[in-house]
Amino acid sequence: MCGRFQLLTTQELEEVKWILDNLDREQAQKIMTGEIYPTNVVPVLMVRDGRIRPWAMTWGFPHFKGSGVIINARSESASEKPLFAGSVRQSRCVIPGTGFFEWKKTGGQTKEKILFRLPDEPVLYMAGLYRNDGDESRFVILTTAANTSVAGVHDRMPLILRKPEIRRWMEDEPSARKLLAHHPQRPALTAEAV
């Protein structure tokens, strides 16, 4: 499960700077950076008019039972679930981040917060699904089985896309379904306690 992620905006992160600079002024005023929590508004990438563009969206689909939000969808079963099936077909997005957090049990009730990042890339791209609720766009992050770099902390992790997979994920449904069903070993991540 991915319950929080990070989006830093330091000047060295040209990719994040491009995303933020390409939001329209009204949307840019709504977004959060730093540690991102469910229900925060963040920039999400989607294809519009044949171009990859950022769009401000709220993290979490309203829960069908009326309270709270659903923030993740299991990649293996998303296309079978009524809540996500339509989005798998036609509303796929990519959530940029500079890392994601998980909590490692250290004994009893104590947990240690761990930040996972890509070792050689400043930005990671998480596969997501979105939908429009009235005049608000909302997204969920797809999760997959943890690879060996995350498995010691949690059994799930975000479905991280490599750069060549980003456009195919958003534009090509057959390619997207292959990624959901037969995703290759995701990249190794570094972990640090925060």
C-alpha cells in the first residue's frame, strides 16, 4: 500500500519544475508539495490533445460506503473491480513523486518511517487511475507486489513506470493491461529512515 508519497520541488529537479510550470495558474495555487497525504491536491500527468500535460487532482476516490477515500488499487485486480474498471479502460494517469513512504514495525507498537527512492533518478512515476467527480478530478495509485528492495518493510509498493512506459501506459490500453497483468521486476529502490 502507498499511503503517502513525496514531491520535492528543489531547483535541481528539472522534471518536477517542468510539471509545476505547466499547470495553469488556478490549478497551481491548489497543489501541495513536500509530504503528500490522501486528499491532497497534486500534479498528475495525463494525455490531452496528444501531449503529456500536468493536471491538478485530488488523491483518493470517495469511498462507496460514504466516509473516507480509497487511495490505492491492486494492479492485479483493478480491471475486474467495478470502481476501477472504467478507469483502466480509458482514464489512466501517472503520478510523479520523488519517493514514497512505508512504515516498518520495529517492535510492539513502534514503527519506523522509511522513504523509498530510485537510486539514479530524482523522480519516480507511479501508475494511476483517475475519474471526474463533478468538477473535481480524483486519482488512485496502483500497487503491486513488493520487489526485494521493499519486501522487508511492506508486501506492496506502487507500480513504478520506467520513462519509456509512461506514454504507453496512458495512451495504449493493451500495453496498459500487459503492465497490470505481467509487470516485469520493478526497479530497485534505496531506503532511508526519516
